[in-house]
Amino acid sequence: MFGCLKSRGFNLEAIHIYRRDRLCKMIALLTIALIWSLHTGQWQHSLQKLLLKKHGCPPISIFRQGLDFLRRALFYLDAQPQLFRQSLNFLSCT
């Protein structure tokens, strides 16, 4: 969770919030986004498996796969609204 919140996804260190109440709210919001990304990544991984590299590890993590899917869904919201609806429907089932 620490790595995903900092350097691998949400860049928490770039947020310069020093008030304790605001920082607690930001961490709570980022934790919800992290769980949403993880569940979406697991869902995407069950639909399409990633090919393993020669050393046996996948090219990207399940978190990154989910975060990239959610990022694409939000970025292309006008062109493909069904992507975002799928992620919301999946989230409501968990």
C-alpha cells in the first residue's frame, strides 16, 4: 500500500498537506481509490491474463493494471462511457 500510494501510482509525496485533518481525509480517499484499483485489476486479470516475462513475473502489477484501466475509463469518458459504467458496476458488486 505504501509503494502504491507514493511512487507507483498516486504520488502522495507531491501533495503538500500539513494539516492533520486534511491529511487524514486525503489518505482515506486514496485508500478507497487504491482498493478500487486493486479490485479492478483483479477483475481485468481474470478477463485477460498477462504473459509472464522470462523471469516468471508479470510485466505490470495487478494494481497498475486496474489503475490504468480506470485512468483510460475516465480519460475516454465521452467516447466510451461503457468502460466507466463497467468499473462502477463491478465496484457496486463487491
